[in-house]
Amino acid sequence: MPLYSKEIIKYFKNPKNMGKIKNSSACGIAGNLTCGDVMKLYLKIEKNKKNEEIIKDIKFETMGCAVAIANTSLLTTMVKGKTIKEALKIKNKDLIKKLGQPLPAIKIHCSILAVDALHDAINNYFKKTSKKI
């Protein structure tokens, strides 16, 4: 049985939305001192035709293992184009499910960090704009 699923390998080898956004609306960061993983997300937020704030673009920089990179990459594909409220509904279990099993228990924190970085970015956006969720 392979250590990682085909989906993890796919997102690790060909990460989506990697990089920075110049003049981003906000950025967020999450890390784990024990393993050394650090994830940074950049958001570009704009209003859609319904006047809802959507995540128009999202990029990431992750320093970490294959699973950390795969989780962050997958998360960016899941939230791009979504409203902030929709993005906040995404849980680490959603990432784990989409990345498939097997996922070693010691790597579950990678999905938590990805979601934490998203929440931090959204929080920072609201602080910047003085809005509330």
C-alpha cells in the first residue's frame, strides 16, 4: 500500500495557485513549530454581481512536506471564486476526504494548517476593512 494517495502526489507534483499576489487584499499564515510546516495564503477579494465579496484569486507559499503542499494547493482550488462565507465553511475533513486515503495520522495537521491559514487571511481582511463576519 502506498504511503500517499494519487491525489496527494498529484497536488504535490503539480501544485495549483502557487506564488504571491501583489497588492493582495489580505494574507494569512499558519505554522507548526514541531514539524516546521509554514503556509502563507494571499487573497484577492472583489465583489461579484450580487455585491457579495468573493475570493477572486488565491495563491500560496508553503514550506513543508508533500502533504502540506498538497493540502494548501487543494484548498486554493476549493475556495477560488467562492464567497467568503462559503470559503469559511470548508473544514480540514473536506481536504482529507478529497485527497483520499491513506493519510498517515501524523500528517492530518497539514489539513488543519491550510484551513487555519485561510481563516487567518480572512480575519486579516476583515481587520483591514473593519468588517465583521
